[in-house]
Amino acid sequence: MIIREITAAKPPTPEQQRIKALQAQAKRARDAVKAERARQKIKNAQQTLMNIN
């Protein structure tokens, strides 16, 4: 059995931090677009129901 020394992970460079932040921002934007599309779809369906009555 080999025991290896545990090394701490190096902190990310400013460039890596920027990429990670941009990726998170892009994910939030995708989620916002998805939520907005769902909201508009529900609004449209409700409007259709109101027009039927």
C-alpha cells in the first residue's frame, strides 16, 4: 500500500476565475431565458382560455 502526500489544490488564476464567472453567468442567462419562455407560454395559454369563454 502506497501512501501519498495530500497536496492542497492551487488557487485558480485570475483568468480561470474569469472563465468560471462567465460560465456561471451564461448558465444563469440560459435559466432566465428558459423561465421567461415558460412564463410567456403560460400567459399565452391563459389568454387562450379567456378567449374561449
